[in-house]
Amino acid sequence: MIAGFRRMMRELRTDPDTGFLGHLVLPRPPRLLTVVQYWESPEKLYAYAVDPVQQHRPIWTDFYRRTKAAGDHIGSWHETYIVPARSHESVYANMLRFGLGKAIGSTRIDRHTDRAADRLRGARPNRGQQITSSRPGGSGHRR
């Protein structure tokens, strides 16, 4: 199962037409592995998920067959969130780039984007970029 997941992730990273932007793996031993993925649109996610030529469909068909045979020893949890533009924010202060900031890039906070209320209200256009602190002790990045 892990080999199939790796093949699928390699395929996604190398094919920009899928709409896949990036991912974050959060291992939590002994039996929990969380993978957060970022996509251009739900339509591209759904198209990839059902395409019989791509890796996802055959890998997950096999996974479900194996989990059924394993009883309650293997589980799966899946959630999809569709977040409208300008209705979310991610702030990173003194952090490595990861998650959404790594997937779509970042820009610096300046005097026009210093206040979260202004950013979320759209006082300055959000071009789909993370924001990074541009001054010492600044408030960080945002999405």
C-alpha cells in the first residue's frame, strides 16, 4: 500500500495538469498517517480521483479490497474542504515554508497587509499568495 501511495504522489508531483499543488505528510505512530493535499480546484481533484489511467483509481481500489479483508485493522479517513478565495489566512512567523505556503508561494507583509482584519476584508487584493514578515518581529506570513 505504501508503494502505491508513493507512486501516486510521484505522478502528482510530475504532472502539473492534474491540478495538484503540493502536500504535507504528518506521521503519528503507531498507526496514523495524515496527508494534507492542496489542489487548484475540486474539479481537478475529482477528475484525477476517477481517471482509470492515473494511479489513484487502481491504488485505492486495491486499498479498499485489502482493508475489507483486514477487518477493523486498517482504516481510512478522507475529508475535502472547498475554501472560497479571500476567506482564509495562514500565518507563519519564523517557520520553514511548508503546507499551503510551500504549495503556492509567499509574499512579504508590508504596511498595506500588516493587519489581519485588512487582509481578510480585502483592503488589498489577495493574489493567492502567502505573506511573509518583512520586518524583525513582524507578524509572519498569511494566505
